[in-house]
Amino acid sequence: MIRAAAHELAERLAEVVRVQEALLDLVGRQRPAIIAGRLDEVDALAADIELEVRRLAGIERARAAATEALADELGLAATRWSVLREGLAHDERALIAPRVERVEDLVRDLELANAVNGQLVRRELEVLDLSVRSLAQPDPRAAHRAYGADGGRAAATPAVPVLLNTAA
């Protein structure tokens, strides 16, 4: 027989899985928008991601409370899965373990997807920075001087870096 605290934890874990799957979908949909430079779409997806993260925070609090209640019922001081697992009956473990494994898999997938999107954004920022710096004008005071302070011909204005698009 599965105790109520184990059922409660299983339900909270199922909610965590649903929200993390939604987050993974949003982060995955954000990648092509980042690559294509569709900023409005990236912003809209970021707002949806923020909503899901807030929802996840609330669910995580409920999951932590359910975990603590189950640990208390089992007489355990720790709430880590590795400790709880050993105190559960077989049918309770069979109910909760797949959900814990799915949460762990989703966390890894989210970390990877978020890292890839972050790298894409950083790359775009580097290209933008290089573009701005390559288009920047030299000091306008030096650009129009024909003669230096000693009366001789002024040194040539340093060359401005030029951005070459090697992908084109």
C-alpha cells in the first residue's frame, strides 16, 4: 500500500516534469529565433520562459514540503532521493523513481539547451561588438589635420579595421 505522503511527492514530481518539459520546449523554440535574429520572438519566448520558471519555483516549494513530509514519516533526517529511496516500500519506489529520473534528465537537457542558446547570444554580441568597432570613426580632430605641431606633414591617420564576413 502506498502511503499518502508518497502519493503527494509523486504528484509534485509530475508537476515539476510538466513544467520542465514546457521550459525545454520554449528554450528549444528560442534557438532558431536567436539564430535568425528574430528579436521580438526571442523576447516573447523569454517572457514565457520567465513565467514557467516562476511556476516551477512555486512547484519546487510544494515538492520540497512533500519530500520533507515523507522523510518525517519515514523517520529520516535527510530529504535526498538517495536516502528516501531506501526507506520506501517497493511499490512507492516504483511510483516515484521514474519521476525522479525524468526530472534529472530534464535538468540536464535544460542546462545543455540553455548553454547552447547562451553561446549563440554571446556569439551574436561579439559579432555586433566587432561590427560597431570596425565602423567607428577615428578621432575627428586628427582626421582633418594636414600639418603637425612642428609644421611638417601630419602622420597618416591609422587604418580603420574592416569587418570581413567570411561566411558570405
